[in-house]
Amino acid sequence: MALVAHPMACSESEDGGAGDPIPAEGEGEGEGQLPPEDELPDLAWEVEVVQGDRAGQDADIQMGPDGNPVIIHFRPTGDEAPCVKSPFAKNLEAELVYSSRGPAGWSNEVVTVVDVRIGVSLRFDSSGVAHLAFPGGDQETANWCGGNDMMLMTRQGGAWGAQQDLQVESAVPGATCRKQQNVCNKGDVTGLWPALAFSPSGRQALVFQDVHFGFTKEDFDSSDVEIAMGPGWSVSSLWDSGGGGKMSAAVFDLGEDLGVAWYAEKGGIWFMREVDGAFPGDDAEPVLVDDVVTRYRLSMVALPEGGFALAYYAYDGGLKSGDLWYASSPDGADWRVEPVDQSAHTGMSPSLALDSRGRPVIAYARCNEVGEKECHRNRDAIRLARRRSDGGWKLETIDKAAGEETDEHDSVSLALDSDDMPWVAFRRSRFDASTGQTIGDLRVARARTR
């Protein structure tokens, strides 16, 4: 367990302006150090627009079996979806878009239309088949607007198969609830914050949140962490009634044991792992990684020497600001946490990957200076942090706001290609006061050595 304070820094070094491509000069160093030159190459960035017209929400980029990047993301259509909860309530529909890059550039394929956007996960299995998990299905409850089931789709031969409805209600066969009155088996709002994981040998897992009726505070405070194991995708409760499952992350380690991390509704980042292919018994407790408040999805990897690592945003409510943090553990029980970037209100939407030498790389968004509530056009940016050989972090800016006062970056996702070059997907958007809509596009920044 790791319990630490999260001090806020009050200054930041700045680099040059934005452009396309953008020279990525090292503009700051984590942990307040001024390191010697190391082996990390300097990078230059080329930014490509993948899709416009409000695309890019919750972007998730992966390297496909052919070595080219693919991205799953939401594109709100602006159309209203019906809601049986109340004649005055409404949801907005969104296309779930699969973007792939080929010799002719990017192509965008609408997979389906959804009316709930609370997490999406895209992963390839060991055979190169794409799996897509998202909350959807028909609206079946009077207390929730939109689809409320755990949905799964696969893509083979260039086409998506039919949607599979893995979980339609909160009840799990054989579940013995930790709270009284059979709380964990009541309700039917499930499938939120899905996280897929696949091992090299073919093990398959899907972790998601169940919020019971999805209506009262107690529903969320008693939410369950559910897990489905493929290929049959039978569902069981990993941690029920504890308010877990939000912003979930899942990955298999080198021994093919599954690690699962989540943020709890009452606070804190929590972790559980398998031992020899099985989770502990019903009386096992999750490990507290860090007692923080976070507002963005966790990003987790398995370490080559064994164990797990997490990148996350830690929010300080008093200063209305936050930082980027990194946590690592050799066994999932004892965690070491460290700041990566405290230079501003930063660390939003972090995405973590490891290069071929096992060094962590993190892409994330920066919003403003410490203490400011709104994003600032001269501070808003997409950033990259790379671990140096001396243990510090090399920080650089990938893309900066173009000058619009309301420009902002979010929905950041990182993948490394076979040459260890980062590909960073992100949404660049601004609020249009004349229409009351957020407009913008999905972009990808591609790194090259200088």
C-alpha cells in the first residue's frame, strides 16, 4: 500500500510555439532535476486530422496486427435519443467510429450508434481479432437513460460481427453480496467503464462496472467490479458492493495472471490480481494504490521484470488543479508512487505504454497554470513524458492550442509502433457559444526522430 501527499508545484518552463510538424524540445524535467544528456532521442511531430465534425471523444488507439494504428472513438451526432426515465430527460446519440490508417491515409467506419458514452475498450487478441466492448443495448429500466447492458463485438475479415449482449442485469449467479439485502444482485444498469485484456497464450478478460439501478447515490457507492472471462464470457463478481469499477484498467502480466485497477466512487485507486490464474477468495480485499481523487481513466501496463505500473491524474480540490503521477509494484501488493509532471494543471487523460526496453512513456493533456479554473490558450497542450536512464522524466510538448481562447485537448491515447515511435491520438475541440455545441476533431500526432 502506498499513501503519499501530493504537493503542487507553482512554476513551469515553457518551450516554443505550436506548428505542424512541431519540434519537441525538452522543456522540463520531472522531479525537479536537471539531468545530463541521455539516450532518449529528440522527437519531431507530424499531426494528422483523422476525422472532423466533433469526432474523437474517448479515443482509444491500438497498433493493429499489420503494424498500422487503429482508433475507436465516439462522434456525437447532436441527435436526441429517447429516454423512458422522464419525458424531460434526454440523451444525445453518438456514432461509435473505427478509424484505421492505410496507404491512402485514414478511413472512418461507423460501427454502431449508441446513447451512452461511459467507457469503450478496443483490443486485439493473440490471433489478431479485434474486440470492442462498450455499454449499449436496449434501454430496459425506468431509472436510467440509454442502453444499460455490457456489449461486445469482434472484427474479422474486415467486417464487424453482430453485437453480443454479455450482461443485461446486475444479478450474477452464485454471487454472495458483501452488503446486506442482496444489494449486489439488484438492478440492471451494467457494462460501464469496460476494459479488455488478452494474453499471448489466448487468455481473455473483460472488466466492467455495475451500478445496480443507476439512480441513487447508494447505487453508485455500492457498485460492483464485474469480470467476464472469454471465450465463453461468463460473468462473475470480482469485488461487489464496494463502489468500485469506475475508470477500470486490466492487463495480463508476464506470468499470464490478470491485474485489475479501478477508481472507487468514494475515492482512491484500488488493485486486485490473480495468483496462478485465479483471484483470491471472497474474503480478499483489494489493495489501495493511492488515496487520491481522479477524474480520468486509469492506464496500466505489465512490467517486463514482473509486476504492474499505472499512470493517473491526481486532483487537488483545494487548488482546483492536478498532477500526473506514476505508480509501480513488483507484486501488486506494495506500490511506489511518484510525481511525473507537476508544472501546471496537468496529467489529464493519461495513457501509458512501455518501449521495447521496458521504459514507461506517458501521453497526457495539460490545461492551465496552477490555480486557474479554465483552460488557457497559452497553456493548453498535449504532452509526453519518457523515463530517462537516471530515473527522471523527459517532458515535452506535442501539440499546443492554436490561439482560440476556448481551445482544449482531451481524450488522449498512446501507442508505440515497432520502432518505439509514439502515436498519440487526441481530441482538439472548443465550445461554440453561438450553437451551444462542442466542435472539434480527432487528431493523431506521429513522432519521428530528429
